[in-house]
Amino acid sequence: NKEDNQRFTDDDISMLRTLASQAAVAIENARLFQQSDFIAELVHELRNPLVALKASTTLLLRPDLPEEKHDDIVETMRFETDRLIGLTDDFLNVARLESGRVQLEIAAFPLYKLLTESVQIIHQHAADKQIDVVIEPNDYVVEADRGKIKQVLINLLSNAAKYNRPGGQIIVAAHAIHDLDSEEDFAQIDVTDTGYGIPREHQKHMFQKFFRVPNTEKLERGTGLGLTICKGIVEAHSGRIWLKSEEGQGSTFSFTLPLII
Ligand code: ADP
């Protein structure tokens, strides 16, 4: 009857308890599995520059090494050390974002100035490949953690330069959008390049940890963590990040930020 239906028996309760503890074990296993996957990748990625550094030091210590080879070897060591620093910074950033330990320092600031500062940082890289960078002017004021959004922009811009063809273009533009669900205004920032583009079948994996489009490794060095970091930062601001790309034509990476004016 009705009353019995509303009451749990001791057996029901003990069954629920068992189910709940089984679910807790399954979640913990999934979490540990993901973590150990991350650690395995991390160790693998760190090993390559370390092996290169060890080989360089062994060479440098050889008594029969001709003097004129020294500079080249030291240059390789500098390059590999930079790579190690870049890798450890990326890993730390991903780990912090994943654990939810990122503290945002939110303030209002003019977007255009941040766009020009970020472009300045990748300017030399773009110039080396004769890539033209255009920033469309705007007067928006956004509310965000300026330093972290700068990191997002630098990641997107350096990808737009890295995966562009020589003599290509990068266009940075912003416009206001109104989100009907939340009734809030956002600035949408688009970073467009005229590079290799991303094959359709890989597009949905772009923001996953360590994902790199196959064969990219042969063209450019990287960790496959930059876009994961971008997504973590943008989502911590309640924004969205996505891409549109046409293989052989180029890509546009877009993200949103809360807009004030
Ligand atoms: P990384 O550049 O260190 O490999 P990212 O997470 O920034 O890591 O990018 C992941 C992969 O996505 C890159 O390896 C590259 O294959 C692809 N990618 C990123 N940005 C672009 C772009 N603008 N055009 C083409 N491919 C891109």
C-alpha cells in the first residue's frame, strides 16, 4: 500500500549503501586512472629533453671534442632547458586548473590594450615567418583576470603563428554578443589564421590534454597542453571557447568573456 511504498526497509537501505560505496570506488578508480595517465604522459614528455641534455653533457665532457663544437652543444642545452621549463609550466598550469585551485583576480580593463600587448609578445615569431598581424580596433571593457586572459591570447596567437604558412595572416577581432539563456553580455574574441587548418575528424579533440593533430610533431614542437589551459582559464571565467576550421584554409579560435561596456 501507499504507506509501505514510501518507507525503505532495512534491506533497501543496506542495498543503497552498497550501491553508494560501489559508486564511490568506481569514481575513485576513474579519477586515479586519469591521474596516472596524466603522470605517465608527463614523465614521457619530460624524459625527451632530459635525455637530450644528458647526451649534450656527455659530449661536452669528451676530452677529444673540438673547441668549435662547444657553442652548438651549449645552444642545444639552452634550447632543451627552455623546453623543460615550458613543459613544467604547462603541467603545473593544467594541474592547478584541474584541481580547481586557480584563484582569479577579477577586474575591469579595456580589451584592446590587452590584445595589442599580447600580439607584441608573438610579434617576432610572426615577423620571422612574414606573417601579417591585424587587430581590429574596439572599445570594449571586459571583466576578467587580465594576466590569465593574456596567457589564453598568447597561446592562441602563438598557435596561429606556429601553424600558419609563411606570408600568412592573423586577424584578431572582437564583438559583443548577448547570451539569451543567461541574459548576460559577452565579448567574443576571434583569433583567425590562414594556416594549415584542422581536419574535421580531429576538431572535437582539440581541447583535450596532450592532443596534437597527427604529423604536427614533425612540423612544430609543442606539448598539446596549450589549448587545454586556454579552455580551463576561459571556463573558470564562465566563458566558452571553440573553433571553426577548414583544412588547408585556416582556423578561427573564439572565446567569450563577461562584458561591461
Ligand atoms: P601545442 O601547440 O603545444 O601542440 P596546443 O594544445 O596549443 O598544443 O595545440 C594542440 C594541437 O592543435 C597542436 O599540436 C596542433 O596540432 C593543433 N593546433 C592548435 N592551434 C592550431 C591552429 N591555429 N592551426 C592548426 N592547428 C592547430
